[in-house]
Amino acid sequence: MKHAGEARRAGWKLIGWTLGAICIMAVMGFLGKIFAEIMMWLSVVLAFAWVIFALFTLYFFRDPEARTPATPGVVVSPGHGKVDLIDQWTEPHFLGGPCHRISIFLSVIDVHVQNAPVAGKIAFMTHTAGEFLSAINSDCAQHNENVLLGMESAEVPNERIGVRLIAGLIARRIVPFVKVDDTVARGERISLIQFGSRCDLYLPLNYVVQVKLGDKVVGGETVMALKR
């Protein structure tokens, strides 16, 4: 008979579509459950990684109070780290000639706040753009981005002392806390270099260097030189 079975086929088709929809929903639910479990474990891993990052960041940006010596005429370390170069250097921009250079390497685990080596006035500041070579190289100041701070001592008339803040391979930002004409006390915080870097101290030749190669120095505390 004409069109016989059409209704039954339509019924089976509807049953098939609904069964397919139910199967798709079941598969999606199963995959969704797996995805939810993956996301849960991923969130736990990310949360753990964030805690480690937060603790390291707090450790790296620690900012201890310096126990600065009150002895007149001493020059304290401008940075925390290891002395790996002591020589004579010509600094033409502020000291205007030969001087002692004491270079301090700051590893990623050192404090990266810098301190004023003497009491006085910030009389000079200049920023030099450059590369970001490894700060392990003591002569990287000739190539790397750096900031030179020039200080006029309040303890010795006409005495000029320089501090050069040097970026490194990881350190990409130098943040001075001071500006020209600011007055600072010995040991006062003057800047921050983020991550591994280097700090150079320039002193007139009439100072006697008190540290030696390999010494670990503490910013604002360790006596670097005495007036001759």
C-alpha cells in the first residue's frame, strides 16, 4: 500500500536523533568532568607556583635596616654583595679624574636596595642607555645600562664620591629613590636595582680602601674606606 511504514520510519528517526543527542550530552558530560578535574589540578599547581613566586619576590625585595657606623669620615658600602674588583679608574663626569674603584657584584639572592656611602648632597645624576650583558663581568659598566650618582660629602668640604648603578643580564630596571639636590644621611636608601646587577663605588685617591677582593659587604654597614 502506498506510503506504508512512513510513520514508523519517522518514529525511528526521531528515536535515533534523541538517542544521538543523549549520547553526545553524555560524552560532553564525561569530557567536562575530565576537563574539570584537569582544571582543578592545574589550579592547584598554579596556586603552588604563585605561592613560591610570591615568597621569592618578598625575599628578593627585602629591605633591612642598615646599622650604619657613626664614626666620622668613613665610607660605607653602597650595596650588598661581593667585592670582585678593586683598582684605580678614571671617572671624567663627576670626579673629573683618577679615583679608587670598588666594584660589588649583586647576585639574585642579595639585597638589591642601595645605600648612601656618605652623608651629603646628590649633586649629579646621569642615565646611560646600553646593553644588558651579564653583571658577572666587572667591566660591564662600559657597555650596560647604568645610572651614575655623584655625591658631595657633608663631612669633608669639596669631597666628591660617585656610585654607579649597573643593570645586568636579568636586571632591567634601575630605580633611583633620590634626585639632584636631595640631601641624604650616610646609610640612607638611595636606589633599587631589580635582580642580579652591579654597583661601583668611586672614591678620591686620598682614601685608604679597607676591603679586599672576595669580601662580602653589607649596604650601609660595611666600612669600605677611610680618609687618609
